[in-house]
Amino acid sequence: MLNKIKRFIAVVAVAVLSGTVSANVQAATFTVQKGDTLWDLSRVHNTSVETIQKLNHLNTDLIHPGDKLTVVPEKHYIVKQGDTLWDISQDHHISVSQIMDWNNLNTDLIHPGLNLLIFDGLNTTNNAVTENQEKPAAPTPAVQAPKPAPAAPAVKAAKEIIVKATAYTASCAGCSGTTATGINIKANPNEKVIAVDPSVIPLGSKVSVEGLGEYTAADTGGAIKGNRIDVFIPSEHDAINFGVKQLKVTILN
């Protein structure tokens, strides 16, 4: 074992001369020789087998001749109040992602008292992942998206029907003069109302009668069934002269 350790120290010394060891830490890129073990490397560098495995992304302690391993003495940093991973990474010349990887962190949020494993000044040409990083910008306040404007109510399509149209009046003997919906057409002869079959044109509907204008479906009649309407005309003479017509009626609402 002593011969192995001496041989390893000699390898490290050669590495220092060739520039593969950082000037400010005892980092070394080591080529595994026959008979070497991770335990040998950990003893020489005052570190642990687990640390070498973590640094080199090893899932086992088995190594093979020709493997190139990075060995760095480990340090521990205790997080202080106000520390951020970015600040710590800048102080130790490493990247935030390296610190997160070495310490199995899933977030960059840290708290005072946390013990972080640090490979200080690790050469950026070794196996560890490095990155060009900038200090994270302060979080910007969330901007609430404007609420979408309420959808316009659906416009009901006007219904058109062809009807048989006649006329009636309230001035005849025996006529009550009050419609089914309570309109006194004797007292209000200018009301434009029609009598309808409510199963075809609902009472209260506004309708447009071809050639006559807009009326209110406000009355019913014993003979007004199906596609029939009776148009109120104040004058009995004019109502008689209206006769029977085929008209288009548009139900507006």
C-alpha cells in the first residue's frame, strides 16, 4: 500500500508541473493504475470515497486502469443569514449548478445553518459541469392578465312565418275592447296589436307584419288557430275592407 501511495503522490507532483492541478487548491486529474482503489485516493487527499464518487458521478466504488478521476479536498460551508447560492458560487469560483449537484439540491433556496459541500476553486476543465452565469435578476411582480370581456349574449335569430291575416275591431256591438293581455283597445285605439295562436306566436311577442309595421301579439281569438293572425284596426269599415291576406310575419322576440 505504501508503494501505491508514493506512486500516486508522484503522479500528483507531475500533474502540478503540467498544470492539471489548480494553483490554489490541491485538485488533481488522476489516471487510475492497476491495483488502485478509491480508498487509496481518499486517504492521500484527506477526503472520502463518497466525495470522489459524487465529484466523478460514480455509482460504484469499482474503478479500472485508465479511468481518469478528479480528486479535490472537500470543504464545508455553513450558510449564513442573507447568503444566496449565487453569492457562494462567486466567492468560491464555481457555478450554482455545481453546488446544487454536489449537495443534491432541487432548488436554489437555502437557509442559515445549512452545511454545503464545496469543492473550492475546482478547475473548469475537469469533469464537473460549469456554466456562464449572471447574477439572477430580482423577481418582477406578477402582472395579472386582464380579464376577458364578457361574451356578448347570443342573438336569437328572428323567425319568419307565412300567415293568413284578417282584421278585427273593438267598435262593434258586444266587443269587450280588452285584449287577452289586458290592453283596453277601445280606450287606446292607436295600439298596434294582433290576435294570435299562442302556440305559434307567444303572447307578448313583438312581430313585424309585412306591409303594416311592428305589432304586439296581445290578443287571441276563437278562430285564430295555427298560422293565423287577426290585425286590430280601430275602424270597423277599414277592418271589413282589410279582407283576407297571405302575409309574412317576422317574430322579433
